[in-house]
Amino acid sequence: MRSFKSPASDILQRILMVAATGAAMTLMGCNECPTSEVVASKAATVDASVACASVTTGLDCKAICGGGYNSCSVRDDAFLKAWYGAPESNPQFVCPQDYSAQVNVSCQQIERDTELTFDGCVVDGRRPDGLATFSSNNDSALRSYLAEVTFLEAASVIAFEHIAADLARFGAPKELLDWALRARDDERRHTNAAAGLAKRFGAALVAPEVLTAENRSLFALALENAVEGEVRETYGAALALHRADCAGDDDMRAHLRNIAADECDHAAFSHALAKWIAPRLTRIERVMLEEARERAIETLLEELAIEPSFDIRQIAGVPSATVAQKMARALFAGEMNLAA
């Protein structure tokens, strides 16, 4: 049992609460979500034109599934592969409205014990100091998204290597150093899996470039951790849990289920690291860190206001802008004055 239990264990509970999607599921080593229950489910079919129209209007669950069903989504591998799975035959990613077969839809009736009804994921990886901006020449939103996910996973390997070096230099407990090294190894596995998925969809990958700052101060480490760990990685952990349930592609869901527990663990590490660093900083530095966390939350909310394309939402499980912002506000409620 790690001695850095609190506030790491507390933040994990918050992640689990915010990660509730409306489908009861086991959260890959974190816990079982206690906030919702699927009381009925069934399969339905729609015409391809209806599935394609959901790009802008969404699916009418009541009309398709019947009264009482309040959650539905396209879960048809053949249809999705016709749309996204063969770039050489559909290079423009045009929705196949003339698809000859009926499109399968999954219907669920969900009872919730909470108003948190969020889904999706938009943040992947922990960005190290000095990371060059991602630039892609991919010809579709989905390919660019998958390339950036891989880019950020690879960047996370470097981030945790830098953190481990810093912790060794500052004489941190071996337990904390080992935790950082395990996270680095996790991110290597995530990078390999993300690269395989991206290549399957025809994405051109870009390796991260990082300008290394040697012998950074303890405050510099704390600042990076506040922004990338306590805010972005914590949010990303909750979102990884949702993408594991919401991604329309089978391989994508399997990949996310494998990494979800790791992302929870990395978020917990961020808060344990912050707890260890805090008493070693000056009062002014601690105030500056709090201000940096608040700015990071504000920046995240601004980024989440950008509406993702339908193919990213449907295939990769990324939420709409409205849903993503609600999720972030719920996760960080109480840490700053967030207007509704």
C-alpha cells in the first residue's frame, strides 16, 4: 500500500464520480461505478441515412428504441468500417448513406443516482516542459486526432523520465521515484498501442520534440505538475474511463479499457507528488501554484468549448463541447469559482 494515500485516494473517488456515463461498468481496477444502473437494453436498427443524419442531430432514442430508453448509439462495426475503416476506398470519409444493410443501434434504459451524465475523452498524455507544438498534415479530423493522441502519449514518456530524474536529484522517497518510473513504462505501452490504432486508420504520425531544461528547480517541477498533472491528467483519467465505454470502434474500446487503470494511477501520482512538494515551497510559491492551477482549468474549459467533429465523437468516444465542459466543471468544482 502506498504511503501517499491522501489526497490521491480522494481524487480517484472524484474521478470515478465524474466518469459516470449512465452505464454500470467495472472501471478497470479503480472501482465499480456506483452512480448508475442499466435496467433494460435491446438492439434496434435504422437506415443508413438516419445514422448519417445523427452527425448533426444525434439519434432520437425514444423514436428508435421505444419509450423509456434514454441512451442509444450506433454500434455497427460493418457500417463504421465502411465509413472509416478503409481509407483507400473512402478517402474523404463520406458517410455511406447508400449502405445496403440496416445499421445496428444499441439501446439502453438507464436509472441514475446522480446528475453526472457525461461521456467521452479529449485529453491524452502529460506534456513535458519544452514540448514543441503538434503539427499534422493528415487529411481528416479523425486521422489528425489519432496522430495527436499518439504524439502526446510519446511525449508523456519523456515527461515521466524528466520527473523521475528530478525526484532522484531532489532526494524524493524511493516509493515516489518508482511510481514515476512505472508511469513512464505505462506510457511506452500506451504509445505503441495508440500508434497501431492510428496507423490502422491511415494516420501519419509525428514524433514529439522536447527542448530539455536541465536541473530545473523544485518549483518548476511543481508548476508543470500542477498544470499537466493535477488539472489536465486528472481530467484525462476520467475521460479515458468514458472513452473505454463510448468509443464506437471495438479496437479503440479495448485499447482504452487497457489503459484506463493506468491513467487513474497517473492522476493519483500527480496529486501525491503535489502533496510531497508543497511543504518544501515558500508561501509565495504555493500561492503562485494555486493561481497556475486556476489558469489551467480556465484554459482547459476554453479548449473544451471547441466542438469536435462527429467522426471523432463516434469512433473515438470524444464528447460534445457542452458535455466536455460540464464534466470539467464537475471535476474541479470547489477549486475555483466556475460559473455555470
